[in-house]
Amino acid sequence: MITINEHYLKLQASYLFSDIAQRVVSFQEKNPDREIIRLGIGDVTKGLPKACIEAFHRAVDEMAEDGSFRGYGPEQGYAFLREAIAENDFRSRGADITAEEIFVSDGAKCDTGNIQELFSSDAKVALPDPVYPVYLDTNVMAGRTKEFEGGRYGGIVYLDSTKENNFVPDLPSEQVDLIYLCFPNNPTGSTISKAQLKQWVEYARDNKALILFDAAYEAFIRDDSLPKSIYEIDGAKEVAIEFRSFSKNAGFTGTRCAYTVVPKECRAYDSQGNRQDLHFLWNRRHCTKFNGVSYPVQRAAEAVYSQDGKKQVRDLVGYYMRNADLIRKEIAALGYSYVGGENSPYIWIEGGQDSWQFFDMLLDKAGVVCTPGAGFGKCGQGYIRISAFNSYENVQKAMERIRAVLG
């Protein structure tokens, strides 16, 4: 008799964004003439930068000729892209990361979910609340949690991120093995200072723990004093793996390209306490289960780092941050407390009511889709997340509707 992985049965009914999509579809079926403006899921709306498109076309043309055709590429990514990443995203900011430590993939979501395969099933996991659901759900699937009860899974150390701590969680009060951090944060939009991040690195070093650092939104940081990479902190290469993506800064959500950094110094331990090389283990997993990102996509990603590409990406990020500035201004004028939107495309708004009720009200009365904070965890109850990823005209229209409903 074939049996299933019963840890999947612990998962809640549906993935947050699937639930939102179902509610929106139901609303549209009942109200076919109503226009809906989506400020919920973090999908971009602007086209790819021109430099990326041109590189994409050139690479596709290469694939049409026998002499320049490329079949299977290196699983870790082509050297031209890995070197461009190392130089522009890390060494230019004083972080000593080499091309060999970078693994190109088809998405940070995939990598943050897959990375936990390297760790024992009894690893003690700490993650923020509210949290990006992938971190939690993949550990549920792997069997690192107990049952879901009272809004949380047993066996997980939840790091409360609240208004009281400015949505930057405190260090764990107990020893943990695996720590998930995301800054600029999804969903709250909060940021972390170098001094605060240093405390986490020191905790990991002192406790032989590992930090999984999601920096997918680093391009939206406008405050130069804030760290864009955990490797700007001394000692982080031994205790941290970092995830990045081209999805938000260059619009690759539908094109699929990201990367994970696993430094050669990065370590974990076997059951006997012997130090093990995580770079080697991730490379082994990557080569076994992944066949690489397509050559044209990697050439398009490389173009992000060209002179024209850098300017075009800055313009894209600036466009969405203009939206964020408008949302913050309107929400503040309505008297609502919020965080985010200054160095992040997300604005986390305290709604003063149940998150799903607030979601339904904005959908029903304003035709605007947001994301209910409760879907990100117990500490998200009472909040909603509004995304700046849409056209400026749609954001203007959405805020006019929200003002009419809430004002």
C-alpha cells in the first residue's frame, strides 16, 4: 500500500494567495461589471527593462544557429552572470563574495523552500510572525512541526514582529538551529539596521545556528545606512545563506531568475558535532535536482548590470516607490497607523478590525484587492498589506476609492 507524507495533512486549507485569488474570482463572478484593482500579491506590472529585452533577443538568436546554440548549461549558472552578480551586488558594497559561491536558480521562492532539505528533521526552527508563508509551510511539509493549534504550529519558535519592536523581532529566548529573516520585510515592509543585524549574526555564531536571509527586496532600500546584504556584517559568511531575486527589481516574475549565495565558509554540523560544508551540500543538491536556468534568461539577467540596465532598473524601482509614497500619504491622511513603504514596496496598515473583514470590505466596497495580515501569522491579525506593484494611475484610482470608503 502506497502511503503519503502525512505532514502535508497538517497544512492549513490553502496557500494564502490561492485563497485570495478564489475570493476575487467569486467576487468577479457575482459582479462582472465591477473593475478590480489588485494591490495584493507582489507581482510587478511594468515590462522588462529594454536592456534585458535586447539581451534576451540576442541570446534567442544565438540559440537558432548551430554554431552558437547552447544545450544544458552549468547547473550553478553561467560564469558571466555569476561574476556580474558577485561584482555588482556584493564586492561593490564591501562584501567578499565570489562567483563560485553563487547559485543561479528559477526563483527565490523555490530556493527558500528547497534549502531546508539540507537540515535534519529535528532542527529547531525560528521564524518571524508575520511571515512569508513559504518558510513555514515547507518546514511543516518536512515534519519539523507539530499540529496546528491556536493559530500556530507546535514545535516552531515564533519571533513576534509587532508595533512595539518596530516589526524587527527580538533574539530568541531559547536556543534554535535555523533562523529565517527577511529584510526589507515581506509582509511588513520593515527594515533592519546594521547594528541589529550584527546581533543576529553574533547569536548564530555563539549558538552554532544558521540564518536564512531573504534579501529579495534589497533594491528598494533608499536609506544608504541600511544593509542590503547580510554579508556586509563581519562573520556572516560562516553563519548565513542569502537569497536574492530579479523578480521585483527587474520584473522577472514571469521570466524566472534568482540566485542563492552559499559561502564556502558556511557551516553546519552532523549528529556527532563534526563541521560540514554547506556549500558542498547545496551544490550536490543543486546538481541532482536542478538543470539550470535557460541561457537566454541568464543573458537577460546579466544585462541588469550593464550601464543602461542599471539605470533602467533604478527607474523601475523608482516608479514603484512613487506608488508607495502615494499610498503612505493617503493612508496617513486617513489617520491609519502603518509601517513600510519607505524602503520597501509594501505598506503594512493597522486596520483596527479583523484582517479578512477589512479585506472583504475593500474588495466589496472599493473593488481593491489587498492582502489580509492574518494570512501571514497570528501577529498579522488586524493588519492588511498593500502592495505598490501596479500602475501609478491604478494606484491613484485605488486610493481614491479607499478614501471614499474609509474617509
